[in-house]
Amino acid sequence: MKLPTLTRLPKYKRFTFEPRYYDPIKEEIKAKEKAAQRLIKGARNENIDVSDIKNRISGSFKRKTSDSKRSFLIQAVIAIGLTLLFLAILKF
């Protein structure tokens, strides 16, 4: 026989969770590939050079790598500056 209580005791429940992985870069690449394939299909009908499309896609990836190098350099300069400022404050 159960006694009445004012609070409920938690009941154990099984928790099933299947993780889904989302990679935004991979999704962006897939979207660009689909758009390029549509352009290629249209280009074949209109006699547009496919190599120009391929060069444009590869050029966009090259630009991203140069931007990341520049941002790393800026972050390094800021980190060094803050470290020097912190050391100067500690000496006083």
C-alpha cells in the first residue's frame, strides 16, 4: 500500500538519443555542387565553356584560405599586444 505524498518522486525513464551531425561547410559545398551541375546542364544546351565554371568554383575556395591566414595574423598580433599590456600592468 502506498502512502500519499505531497511531492512526486521522479520515475526513471530511458532516454534514447541518436545524434545527428551537421557540417555547415559540407552543406555549402553540396549546394554549390548542385548549382554548378545545373549550370553545366544549362551550359551544354547553350554551349558555355564548362572549364570557366570550374575555375570560378576553385577560385572561391582559394580566396577563403587567404582570408583565414590574414585573420590568424590579426589574432596573433592582438594576442601579443594584450600580453605585453598585461605584463606592463603587472610591473607597476
